[in-house]
Amino acid sequence: MTETVAPVAKPVPRPRSRSAETVSASALAQHLDCSRTYIGKLEAEGVIQR
């Protein structure tokens, strides 16, 4: 029995910005639907960085 395999598409590289983009902690909290205080806690624990 012969199996046919579909070709796999290669991922298209996306251009990246040379500088890191930043948002305010308040904007991030609103986007993630959490409090500004929680964002501060995540930063203090090293989960996210400023």
C-alpha cells in the first residue's frame, strides 16, 4: 500500500522591530483583564520585566 503525504508549508519569517516595544503597566493590566497591582507583583517575581 502506498501512502501519500502532503507537503509541509515553511513558516514565513516576520520582520522584527529593532527596539523593544513597551506599554504602560496600566495598559497591560487592562489588556490582560487584571489589576495594575497584579502586574507589579508579576514584575517583582521576575515573571515579566519592565
